[in-house]
Amino acid sequence: MKQITNDLQTLIEDADGDGIGDFFDEENDTDCDKVYGNGKAIDSDDDDVNDCKDVELFSRCTEVDENGKSLDYDGDGVPNCLDEEPNTASGGLVLLT
């Protein structure tokens, strides 16, 4: 009976607190509370930044910073992946089509 109790305990333990028991959790160390049923953190836009840390949940670009924000090297407000002129001068006028 003690073995059965121990086995059942492993089904309900949740080391990372994501709501998925460790027995079923494929990412036992996630610090994200937005997870799939298998315990893997959700990344809605596939930019490798988990939704719980992503400031642009549905960014169109996969080249992002550690917060999930699309990179814009020239600072013109157009993300690199959409920028047809990647070297716009600072303060330059940008025409979006």
C-alpha cells in the first residue's frame, strides 16, 4: 500500500508549479504558467520566447530580442524582417505600403 501511495504522489507533484504533474510534465523546470497539457511552455508565434515573457505575442518576425520584440536595427519603427531599407537615417521618413 505504501508503494501505491508513493506512486500516486508522483502523479500530483508539480516541482515547477505550472499545473502539470511531474509524471506528465515534459519541461519540469519551466518558470512559465502558460503551458500545454504536456507541460511545455506555449510560444504562439514560434520566436523561441515563451508567451509568459513575450511582449509581442504574435510578432511577424522570428528575429527578436530576449523579450520577443522584433529587432529594428535602424530604429525606424519597421522590424528588420519587413524593412525594405534597413539603413534608414535616424529621424528619416518611412513610407509603409
